[in-house]
Amino acid sequence: MLPKRDEESYIFLLSLLRDLQEETKKTTVDWNLAHNHIHNILACWQVLVEVERDSVRLVTEINRALRLLETDLLFLGSARSSQTSKQRLSSFQPRLEQVIGYCNLILAEDE
């Protein structure tokens, strides 16, 4: 069971992830805003990692996926053609949904 403070932190992380998801679903993505979202997500995650030791496997998976999301976002923002953007976005969205799923799983374990 997650302590109340940790549960609130995961809920906040989940809201940051969903904000990023919504931003990247727009027809015209503000890459500076998306980049700020990923940095806020990583900062929030670092605080959680220091506290969360019980779900080591999930923590490891979320950490890996967040780093890959950051890299995907950099590549996505540097795409020159709409075709390249679409290809890169098609790999970004599932990874983002995966991290959201991991957070939901951690929150569900608490119930």
C-alpha cells in the first residue's frame, strides 16, 4: 500500500504524463512546451524514485521508458518532414501510454 504522499505524487506524475500526451496529439505540437513537460515529468520521477523502493521492477521499467520518451521527444522535435514526424510520433505515443499504464498499475496496487 502506498503512503498517501506517494499516492498523491503518482497521481501528479500521471497528470503530467497525460498533459504531455494531450500536447503531442495536437495537429501543431509546441515542441518547447512538450520538452518542458518531459523535464517536469523527469523531475517528478526523480523525487518518486528516491522514496519508492518496494516496486523495484516497475520503478526500473518506468525509469527506462521515461528516458526513452525523452529521446523520442528530441527526435520528434527535430523531424523536418511531416512523414518523419508521423513515424516518430507513432513510436512516441505507445511508449507514453506504457508509462501511464505503469503509473495506473502502481496506483491500483494501492487500492
